[in-house]
Amino acid sequence: MQSRRRFIRTVSLTGAALLVAGPARAADAPMVDEKDPTAVALGYVSDTTKANQTKYPNHTPAQQCNNCALYQGKAGVATGAGPCPLYAGKQVAAKGWCSAYAKRG
């Protein structure tokens, strides 16, 4: 399990990396692989309906990357992908999910 301190550090560093890379490069970024070490650690799946309900009992199908506070793609758009600071230099599926999900306010 990932500690809160490590999570905050990861978010900070990946956010800084995205600022350096610039928004134009983010649109051309590759998709994050579900087998990527960070993706595995956060339980990322490209389809929210395939999230491990046993490991993540608080997950609901309504939780998707496209309505997460961390998602930097167009909010609410159910198709496509967008950058996420947790996966520096990569995009996540709009219908994806990970354990760092935080509802967009």
C-alpha cells in the first residue's frame, strides 16, 4: 500500500513534469499501460467496470477518470483520453479508474 506522503510527492513531481512538457505534448502522449508500475500500485484500469471490487470496495462504476479532480482532459467527456499528473507523460482513458480517484468539485 502506498503511503500518503509518497502519493503527495508523486503527484507533485508528475505535475511539475507536465508543466515542463507543456500542454501540446500532453495531447500526443501515449496511453498508460495497466501493467505500468504506477498503474499497478494505484489499481488503474482503462474501464471503470473492471476495477477490483474486492480490493477496492468503495469503488462505484460512476467513478471515472473523466469526472476525477486529477484528470486534465475535458471534464465529463466519456470518450477519449486525457493526461493525469499521476502518470507523467501519459494519458488515461476517460472511462478509466484508479484508487486515487477524487470527485471533481
